[in-house]
Amino acid sequence: MASPKSLPPWLFYDQAGSLLFDQITEVPEYYLTRTERGIFLQSADEIVTRAAAGQRLRVTELGAGSADKTRLLLSSAVRQQGEVVYEPLDVSESALEAARKRIERELPEVRVAPREEDYTLRLDLDPLPAGERRLVLYIGSSIGNFEPAEALRLLETVRAGLRSGDALLLGVDLVKEEATLLAAYDDAAGVTAAFNRNLLVRLNRELGADFVPEAFAHRAVWNAAASRMEMHLESRAAQTVRLAALGLTVGFLPGERIHTENSYKYRHGQAEALLERASFTPSATWTDPCGWFAVCLGRVE
């Protein structure tokens, strides 16, 4: 491990991690999911109408997860055009399967075509028939997990796979008071702590490591200078961990941390500026009454 020590956040999302994240979205402190869902409840029809611009719409979702909020947009598309093709992309096979079953059960008019792939490395979308447009969803504030330069490169990759008339719907969490942010990433029930430590459980299973997850404390930190929430795992004592598959031994001092995730928080107007830099044309932005979250539509001209 590097110094300071860190692990990539994609390691969170094995089957157990995906289930834990779904539980996080339901805890009272985690405002993000219910706030974005509220925006979709209020504005789904307008979002779909703007994205479609009079043509049929195909919906492609990056990092689909359980597709809970996506159902609201798909339901609107069904009302407006009848059948809809939905392409969820995710690195988690179990999450894709759960999303497929749920959507097919609740919205039989939607044809689900799941794809297990890492969209951060490559995005190779199938060409569309004439008269159909693609709406790519990147919601849930997932863009906030990337460093600013990486976020721009990701959106440029998405843009390169789209054609004139297509659109991207980007969800971003906005800066707010520190207490609200800290509570959202360190809930009283300890679900986020379990999610964070599950990363060590995965390393034990897949790399033959001998982490003792309970020997690491979950820490959530607001980094105001960088405008991001950070998650860390802090060693409770001096300890040594072996990762057998890598032939690696790593020592930890008391209080030493493994940085596991960043979640950047945007200020009003920053998401639109990011879309412009990635060669999208910002078309519309929807926010909740408190101004805690924003959903931005960028078009390909």
C-alpha cells in the first residue's frame, strides 16, 4: 500500500457491499437518495420530455445498482412512448440481476438489457436505430467519487460514445452544513461503518488477507478545502496484516488510516460547468426545495 494508505472505492461493491449500500440509502441520516428521488417524483415527466425531444428514448444507466430511483424515469418513459429499452451497466453482477428482476416485475413494458462492465475504463454502446435517442443516467452523485480531473475524463468518455440529440442526466450532491454531511456518512445504526469495513472482508476473501475488520474504526471527515466528504478506516492499535495473494505484509501504527472513499460536493453551477467542459450543452437543472441536490441535463449538439 502507498503512504498515506488508500484503497479504490470500487472494492466496496461485492454482493454484501451492494446490499449494505442499499441499506445505507434507507437510514434517516442519508438524505441523498430520498432527496434525488423527490426530484424525480416531481419532475420525471419534464426530464423525459426534454431528453426525448419528440423521439423515442432508450435509457442507459451507469452504475445502476438496484435501479430504485430509475423506475420513476422509466415509468414516465412508458407513459410517454409505451415500450422502453433499459440498459443498466454495473460492475456488480448481483446488483444487475436484482435490478433486472425488479424492473421486469414492476414495469413489464420495459425490456431490460443488463451489461456487466466497468464504464470508467471504456464505454462501448450499441448503435441506435433511426428515430431513437439515448438518455444516459449518471445519478446518485456517483460522479462525486472521482477526483475532478477524473470526473471530467469520465464525462468526456461518455460524450464520445453519444451522437447528436442524445443526452446525459447527471446527479450531484451540493455543499451544505457540515453536521448534515457528517451524519450522512456516519449513521447512528452503523450501517455505513459496516459498509466501509466490508471492504476488508472482501480483501480477506479474495486476496487471502488476514485483516481483523473490528480492529479498524470507521471515520467520516468533511474536507472543506477540497469540498469533499472522506471515508477512512483507522487502525485501533499497532498491527501487521498479510495479503497472501500479493506476497505483501503491511504494518499499521495506532491511528493510521486507510483512505477508502471521497465524495465531492458541488456548488451551484459547478455541475453545469463540468458538463460544458466535457462538450455537453447544459439544458436544464432540477433541485429540491432545500437546494441540497441537483440533477442536470446535458445535451449533445
